[in-house]
Amino acid sequence: MHHGKVVGLSFGETPSGQTRLFSLGQDNRIAEYELARSTPATGLVVAYHHDFASTSLPTSLCFAPPLQYFKHHSTRTLLIITGECSRARGRPTATAQHGV
């Protein structure tokens, strides 16, 4: 799925209780895996991937579900990505596709 080194893996749980797994590659690609359809025999099944533009090499990934005390501001789940220039950016997860 990735065309470069994987630099981050992040498990997270959505407010609805669904467990999600994301990976981040040095190729500026985020992948989400379909855990319900993945088995040891088939390996991880990719649900979707997203390529993004960045001026620095990505170095880490963190799953950030909405916090209860910010609920009146935002109910979106974010992926926090940091790069070698120590910048962080939040990217919304694909909530419409996955019913989160």
C-alpha cells in the first residue's frame, strides 16, 4: 500500500465504539485498514488511502477522537500528523464513508 517507509501506526476508537487502524508512510500517504475483514491468512485489508501534499517528511501519526468537553465545538475525529520540521496538522477522517 505504501511506496515508502511506514513511519506511524495508530489505533483509535470512534465515539460509536468502532476500532480503526491507520498507517502513515514517508510517501505522504495515509491508509485505513478494514479490521473486520482482515485475518492472519489474508493480512490487513485496506479500506482506503489518501495522498496529501507536504513540504516536510512525515514522522508520526496520532488518532484524536473528539473530546467530550469540546463536543459543542467539534464532533470530528482527526488524524494528527507531524513532520520533520516539527509542524503538526490535523486531517479529518473519512467520517461520511465509514459512518463514524
